[in-house]
Amino acid sequence: MVERGVGSVLVTEQGQPKGIFTDRDAIKAFAMGLSPSDEVRLASTMEHLEVIHMDDDVLKAIDIMTKRKIRHLPVKDDEGNIIGMLSILDASKAMSDLSK
């Protein structure tokens, strides 16, 4: 994550998205004494992965993030493939650009 300058990574199982591991998850794991080589399991809060469609409005994304108290949303295309990740920072920048 550090090398790529991202705050989250999509966790998949057999090619299917299962959850998101964030920089905050890494900090919590480190605080619990886990090392980078230890296996970290997805939290139960990640059981329902929220995903938005690439054509969804940024307001919808912000609404989902606010209600679920999350900072990252995977973005899917028409075929259901994950094509990116939207962060709360990305969404706020988009809203700022729209207001200009």
C-alpha cells in the first residue's frame, strides 16, 4: 500500500471481491502486536461489501460512505467487474469541482 500510495486494497477470494483492507486496519493490526507476515482476517463488518456502479452519482457514493461509516468504495462496470476504488477524498474533490 505504501509503495503504491493507496490507503486501501480490495481483498478477493477466487476472483470475487470479499472486503477492503485499509490503512486503519493495518494500524489496528500493528497495535495488536501483529507483524506484516501474520495473516489478518477480514472483520465481520466487511461481510457485506458495498459497491457502486461507475455511472452512479457522487452524492450516492457519499451517502453510502456516510451511512456505513466507510472511506472507500469499489467501483464496478456494466459487467460487474471491479474497475477502481473511490475514496472519500476522491468524492469530496469531485463535489468541490462540481461546485465551481
